[in-house]
Amino acid sequence: MKHYNLTAFERTGTKVIDEAFTAQNDEEAKAWTIRKLEEEGFSDLPHRCVTENAKLVSFQR
């Protein structure tokens, strides 16, 4: 399992999600990110999902 971190922001810059999680691979982490953002109602907000080594998995401005 690999470690990832999802951060989502309001347009003002305020963090609304800052959550660490684990996934088998980058594809699974991206799917988890999309699901989490949709569940929380934040799918249209800026976000980033990165690996523990700072590799960008998902990004939206």
C-alpha cells in the first residue's frame, strides 16, 4: 500500500479537506480522490492528491 494526501481548497484558499489515505496504486488513489470529493460536495473546488514522495496524482485549479 502507498500513502497519499488529498487537499482541497475553497476559492478563498481555505482548506476544506486535508486527509491522508492509502491505496494500492495511483489509479486507485485517483478514483478514491474523485469519490471523496463528490461525497463531500467539493468536486468543483481546487484540489491536489499527491504521493508520499510528492508525485502529483490528481490536480484541479
